[in-house]
Amino acid sequence: MTVTYPHNVFWWDHEDEELVSIAQGFTDLLRRIIPDPPRKKNSLEVLGESGSTEEELDAFLEEHNESEKIFHEAAKHGILGLLQILMRRHLPVGDALRFAAMNGQIDAVDFFISSGIEINSLMSDGKTALDWAAWDEDSASELRKRGAKLSSEL
């Protein structure tokens, strides 16, 4: 004897002890799932992604004084213009090289190297940029071409 099940997806309402059909198969169920609304970006993320002007940067710094976080956001998104502005102002770089490396922003990595930041400098957590990018073979390969090493190799 072969038992066949309908292709519908059911939900068991334990309070009413009722089986309720909620979709006609998994494809239909997936179409019905409503994704979380996009998270609203904070002003720092907007500034870091936008490649903002020096005036916008000045206004943000006056209000928030979070230059290291701006460096991190700009590096994460590879916004070279904003990185250049921040570097010219000698603001703290922090772990910006890590954010560039782990997000595959090789142009930003090159910018930091050309600005005098050592590719194998240890981040605040004792890891190198390559430690953070090792999960992505392409990024890791590009970093190795630039002389990057894992912290365990230093």
C-alpha cells in the first residue's frame, strides 16, 4: 500500500486542534514568506557609503566624532574618495584595513598599502587582514600577492 500526501503545506493549530492548509507546496510557501523590511541605515552607514563631500563629513564629525567608524564603513564599501579625505585629515584608521580585506575591497587595500599601512599589521584583535579574508579564496589570493600573511605565519 502506497501512502501519498497532498502537496500542500499545513500548519497545525494546536489550540483549535485543526490542520490548516497554508500553501500549495514549498514554492508557494516561499513566495508567501514576507522578508523582514530592510533595516534603516544609520547616518554613519549612509555617510560611509555615499562618498560624501568634505562639508558633509565635517558636519557629521562635529555631531558624532566617530572618525574611526567612518573609516571602517568607507573601507567596507571601497569608497576611495572618502578614504582619501579621511587619510588627508590624519584621522584614526583603526581596523579599516580589516574591513576592506574581509569585504573584498582590494582597491581599498591597495590604497591603505600605498598610504603606508603595513599589510601584515595586527588589528585590534591580534589578527591580520588575511586572517579576516581567508574565507574568500579570491580575496585571500589577492592579499597574498601583496605579501599578506596569516597572524600564525608572522
